[in-house]
Amino acid sequence: MSTGPPLAAACVRRTRLVDVAEATGLDVSTVSRVLNSDPRQSVRAETRERVLAAARRLGYRPNALARALKQARTGALALVVPMTRNPVWAVVERGALDRAATRGCAVLVVSQPIDQPRPAAAYQPMVLESRVDGLVVATALRPRRAAPAADLLVPHVYLNRRGPHPGHDVVMDEEAAVGLWLQEMRRQGRRDLVLLDGPVEVDTVHRRARAARAHDRAGGDQRVRVVHAPATEQGGWAAGERLLGRSRRPDGIGVGSLPQLTGLVAALRSAGVAVPNDVGLVSFDEDPSLSYLGVPVASVSMPLAELGAAGVDALLDQVDGHGPRDVLVAGPMDLVRHQPAPLARCPVPRR
Amino acid sequence: MSTGPPLAAACVRRTRLVDVAEATGLDVSTVSRVLNSDPRQSVRAETRERVLAAARRLGYRPNALARALKQARTGALALVVPMTRNPVWAVVERGALDRAATRGCAVLVVSQPIDQPRPAAAYQPMVLESRVDGLVVATALRPRRAAPAADLLVPHVYLNRRGPHPGHDVVMDEEAAVGLWLQEMRRQGRRDLVLLDGPVEVDTVHRRARAARAHDRAGGDQRVRVVHAPATEQGGWAAGERLLGRSRRPDGIGVGSLPQLTGLVAALRSAGVAVPNDVGLVSFDEDPSLSYLGVPVASVSMPLAELGAAGVDALLDQVDGHGPRDVLVAGPMDLVRHQPAPLARCPVPRR
DNA sequence: CTGTTAGCGCTTTCAT
DNA sequence: ATGAAAGCGCTAACAG
């Protein structure tokens, strides 16, 4: 709390390998072998101890720069994420950061402005400049048929979207998510359904919409229409208005994003439409705040952290020279029901 | 969309300075001077053009590793952020990332688990290993009187909290924020106030609570009590329950965080307490979702992006050798009123 | 105006 | 089992 004295001019002299060498009277190469526990060479136990002791005593930390320069490997990767307020991306990001930390690898987070998306190739220089070993591209947009010049020629994966070429896609099973929604709607006896989702340009939206339309065409007893709107509270509100104005109102709605759900619930409340009596709601995003909307909603719980972790794994595989491969993140997917609790009993989601 | 052919084994041969030198028949040092536009040396215009042309043609990108090793400067910084779901941190982070990008500097984002906070000194190795030039520590906890061993001896700033020593703090004016709240409460004629905020261990909470208590003691016509609860929906809900159980209910509540507000609003709705008739609400966090709570609330708009940007600036100043200095982010602070709009008129916050 | 040279801190053959 | 030496790609002091 700034109560202490000012810090003395903070100049830490970094300890180098040569400092440890001098302290032990050994050569740098020997010290290096010990500290890297090179398995191919043998060192005397006594020497080992001496080196380790000196390194600890001097607080030696290897210079990542020099090591990376020599090994032609930075041990870092870039994570390109959209600058969105949607909380699910934070979960994906955390999953990726944690897995990267586990695998001893630093992460450079690059935020992509949502209003002016740049092509993935724009991030290639980070690899060419040896800042990172590869790219995890988590921007949501579906690629237009990429011009060859726009192809990524460096190790990379696309996260939660598919890229222009096979072997670089790490995605979740959106079709199964739609299936869980439809199953819950059937359980509730809903037959006139709407999928309210984001812009078609978003790859996950595209896949969910396709699955929903396929179900509609399959000709069961459920009708499914698809409505696209901006993935914001505003978008959800406006879409709600439009849906309420229609002659045939849906009795079940799947909502692609949390902000849209917030806006939609506000619109329904404002119009006096009762949830769940008049309409049943299921969100494709999850968040603790779902228990506090004032109305019961369900959500499809997606393996978001696993998605981030799988992206890191797939990229590091490529960096290690393995051929690229597509990954379908299998993690657990559940339907979770969120109940607004009565007072004196705090609400807890139950599965 | 993975419709294209598989990518050929992606091996880009990186162009080095020596490649450009060979292509032009010049020496690497000359090429280096041209590309860095070294002001102290002069080069023939024709040579300049030749080098620039060759560099562009070969797609030369300088190796950041080698450059950083030579210059003893990585051009990167670490941003330590709490792993919270609170959306305001995202705004701070974006502010920092954007400013860093503007100043040509890469950012390594390190996420701090909220349940097991590590001391700031735990991140010092990132500097000692030359991964970054300095630290922006944005974890929320107030430092205990730090043991000298825990002091940071590398360039660093604390963001949105104060550290153990002066000269490293970049914070906003929380006292003024509390002032805006009290002023709005007076405008609404509220006299029995509660500040519902997070744990006291959080420095921003500490400062707001102190300002609120000072106002209470100042002996005007407003009473202010302070209630601490976890900064979650759950915490807001539980605190709401407690407040409703009291003999004298507050008629105005300031809420420290968005999740708490969500929980509190749910509790009030559930108990049939009318907003704003029975109680007026003001949030210290801002978010578009505030317009969709179903009840009118106000919020204190804080200069969050500026906070992040100022943190980066202050750190880079230190890296450039300037003495450390505390920063109070001055950016605009407003009281914003969020109205749930009637249907057919989408809600927009108005100032 | 341009080339030569040394060296940032580390790893890694190759000698001894 | 340890040491000597080369070199990763770049910059900067010094020559010419």
C-alpha cells in the first residue's frame, strides 16, 4: 500500500552461465550440460552437486533469448483472440494459457478488433520474426475461399472455426450441441422452434444453423427456423421484438450467445411473455449469471477449456514436426438447467 | 472451411540479413544500417534503394530474438491479470494491449488463478530470463506488508492496486467514484445507504470502503454502511438476503462489481422489492448488459481502457530508465443511467 | 560512404 | 569426464 520506503534503483545484474562457471571453476559447456541434464553425457556426481549448488546460490536463470536463438525454437506461441465481451472466450483463453504453462511454453496474446478483422496471414510475421513458434488463431470468422497468398505457411491451428485447408482445425461438436437443444425441447413438448444465433459469417453459427435446418428438413414433428442477429444484448432484444411480432410465435428458442440471451429475456419480460410457460429457452453459452436471469433457462455446457487446451496441444504437435491433423474436441457436453432460487436458498445449477 | 487441398509441408525458410547482403553484394552491417535507418551514418541513396528493394523482394523480417539478445531489450512486457469473469478486466486488458501495440511492444499475458494468488515476485523470473523487459501486475489483492525478499527488483508497475513501495502504482480515482455515487443518491433523495462491495483484501474495495466510511463520519444527512461479500452473483444474492432481513433496509445501494449486481437484483426481484421505488442502485462496474436487467440502474463509468494504457506507458518509462512515479489515471468519469426501454424502442444508455 | 570485427548468452559437436 | 571452439542473427564500435 505504498507505505514502505521507495525502492532503490532497481538494477538486478542477471546471472549468466559464465558466472556459474567461474564460481565453480568449471567450463560453461560443463555447466550447461549439468543444468540441462544432458542424458548422453555423464558427469561426476560431485561436479553435478557443485554446479547445482552454485546455480541456486547465484539465482541463475537461463537467458531464454540466447537459448531460443541457438535452438531455433522460441518456446512461445501466439494466441489470436477476438476482442469480444462474450465471457466464453475467456474460458477458452484460460484453457489455452493453462495448458501452455503446463507444457512450459509462453503465450503471446494478440487481440483482434471485432469490427475490422484481419486475415490470419497478418500474424505470420510473428513466426517469421521468431517471436513465436506458431499461431493459434481463434478469430470467429469463417474464411472466404482464401487466396493462396493468404495461406499460412507456418505452424498454426484454427480454434473453434475451420480454416481453408484440412489438418489445422480444432473445433467442438456443434451438431451435437444442437442435438442436445432439440432433445430438451422435445422433453418440454416444444414443437415450434427458433434458433436465434449470431451472424452467418461466424463458423460456429454456420454449423449450428446447418444442423438446425437439417433437423427441420428431416421432417419430424418439430419445426425449426433460424434467425440471425448481432451477438449483442441489442441484437437479442431486436430479434425478440421481431419474433414477438410474428403471427406464429415460437414456443422454444435456442440462443447462440449470452449477450443475445440477456437481450432476449429482457424483451420477453417487457412484452409479458412467460418463461417457461409460453416459451422455453436454451443457451449455447454457459455462465453462472444464467441462474440469476429471473427465469429458468437451460444451457448446453461446452468443453471450452478443453478446446483451448487442445488447440495448444495440436499446435505444439506441429511445431514438433508431426503432420497436421484435425481435432474434434470430445470433452463432456451436458444440458444444464438453471433455476432462479427462492430467497433463503441460494441458487445452484443442477444437472 | 477445409474445402481446399491440404497444405504442402509448411516450411518457410526465413530470410536473414546475410541473405539480403548477398543479394545486393553489400555487407551485412550496411544492410543493417539501412534497414534501421541509422541517423548517425549516411548511405548513398542508390544503395538505400537497392537494399530496400532486395529486402522487400525477399520478404525479409528481422529476427527479434537476435536483435533482443544484442540490444539487451526484448521489446516485450508481461501483463499479469486475475483469472476473473468480471468483464471490466477485459476492458483494462484491451486498453493495455492496444497501447502496447501502438508502442511497438509485444505483450505476454499471464493469468493468475483467483483462488491461489501468487506474490508479484513470482513473476520476476520472466524478466530475469529476458522473456520480457518488465511487469504490469494487475492482480487485485492488497499486498501484505511485503517482506523485503518479496520486493520486485525489476521494472514493474501495479495496475489498479497499490504495491508496497511508492512510485509503481497506476490507479484510478476510487474516491471520486464513491463521490459520484453519493451525489446521485442525494439527487434521488436517498439517505440510508449501503456500499456492497468485494473482499477488503482487494485494494480498490479498500479505497472505496474508506471513502464511504469517511462520508458517513463526516456527519451529513446520509448514513453509509459498508457490506463485504464475494465478488460473484452468489455473493450479491446472499448479501441481498442479509440486507432484506435487517430491521432498517437501505434505500440506496452502491455495488462494487457486476456479478454482485446481477445477484443482488435477482434477490430484490425475488423478494418483491421495487427498483427504483424502494431502493436505488448504482454499479461501480459498467457493461452494456446493465440496460437489460429489467430495472433501471445507474453506473459509474470508469476510465478502464485508459488505466491499462497508462500502465503500459508507466512501465515503458521505467524500462527507458526514467525514475518510477505513481500515476492517477485522470480519464473521464461519469454517472450513466441505464433505462430498460419499452418494446419497439431498443434501449440505449443516456448520460 | 562502406567493410571488418567483436560479441550478446547459450548449446553442441569435437577434442582431449 | 571435462574443455575448447564454433556459431545462432543481429548491432555497433572502429577502420578504411
